[in-house]
Amino acid sequence: MSVNLEAAVRENINELKVAISEKALEVADLEKELKRYESVLALLRDDHNRNARRKGRPRGKTDLAEVLGGLPETFTSKEFIKAATRTKKPSVYLRLALSRWAKEGRVKRLERGKYQKVRNGSSHRLAA
């Protein structure tokens, strides 16, 4: 009877070792999944923080009125576009802004592609 008991104990030990190795693999898979979820959560937090920072006027962006203020009294549209590259607005938009400002009397169009600032106290209101 002791032989049968010893064989039964060894069989149970082997079964436990197999179960432990299976559980170890399962734990490893669960740890991989946990890391994947944590990385997704970190990405979502970064995206949320980035969107939260974008509310209001973004930092580092230059207002077109500030660009105009940095130009000489008379300037060309090319000079304006070159100075406004930091705004990341397309050149077509910038040319349209100059044209609109000329129609509104905010700048004076001297000739094609050449403009002059207008000093009538409204230069602080310049906006695109």
C-alpha cells in the first residue's frame, strides 16, 4: 500500500507542477495585457492633456496683428508672408487677409503687392 501511496503523491506533485507552469503562462499573458492597457491609458491621458492645453489661445502662435506690427511702414506681401510663417497659415489666407485689411482701411495698398500701414489708432484691432 505504501507503493500506491507514494505513486499517488508523485502523480499529484506532477499535476501541481503542470498546473503551476500553466498558471505562470497565464500570469505572463495577463501581465502583457495589463501593460498594453496601461500604455493605452497613458496615450489617452496625453491626448486629453494636449486637448486641454489647446483651449483658448494657443501658446507660441503669433497673431497676424503682431506680425504686421513687426514690419516696416511700407512692406510687400512677400515680406508679410515671410514674417507670418510662424502662424502656419497658408499663403493664400495671408494674401486674403491683406486684401481684406486694405478694403477695411487698416492698411493702404500702394500698388500690386505693396502695402503701407495706416496710423489711425485702430492698428491694435488688426485681426485676421
